[in-house]
Amino acid sequence: MSGAQLSVTDQRRATRHPVDFPVIGEHRSRGDLPLHVCNISAHGFMVDGAPDLGRGDRVIIRLPHIGRIEAYCIWMSDDRAGFQFERIIRLDDFVAMIESLQPNPRLRRRN
């Protein structure tokens, strides 16, 4: 099993954007799981109200402008979970996705 080659430290340095995005995660053995993405970066995302998942669990989600992308659970804390994408999202696709997920420009981070 191979995943993204980023360390957790590298991922934590990535700019995270607050979002309010309900999504269905496809889990290989548990089927469809409702997830609420509350922040996202080019390397991964965090969910709140997380279902009972464990480190290493994989889900596939569908993101605007990105499509289907697989992610691995890398941490759990209370009802939150952090996921790392299996690949880095291209900058132009990421910007288009953020503009779609954050229609209010005041929520977007300034570069």
C-alpha cells in the first residue's frame, strides 16, 4: 500500500482554507460515509463529526473541479479526523475548487 509521500509535518505547513462542505466518502468495507469537510488544503482536509474511522483508513471523495480523489486518515481526535490526499492537487484546480467552496470572498485567505 503506498500513499502520498508527504510527511505529516509538511502537510501541517500547508495553508488550510475553512469550508463548509458535506460530502459522501466511499469506504472500501463500510460503504458510503457522510463526512463534513471543515477545512482543506492542497494536501488534505479535516472533517468534524467524523464517523468511527482509524488511522490508515482510506476514503474516496468527490470535490468540485477535482473530481474523485482518494485520501488516507492520518489522525483522529475526539470527533475530528485529518486526511491526506493520495496526490497533491494542481494549483489552478485548487484555486477553482476554493472559489467554488467559498463563495464569500471574505472567507478566502489572502495570498
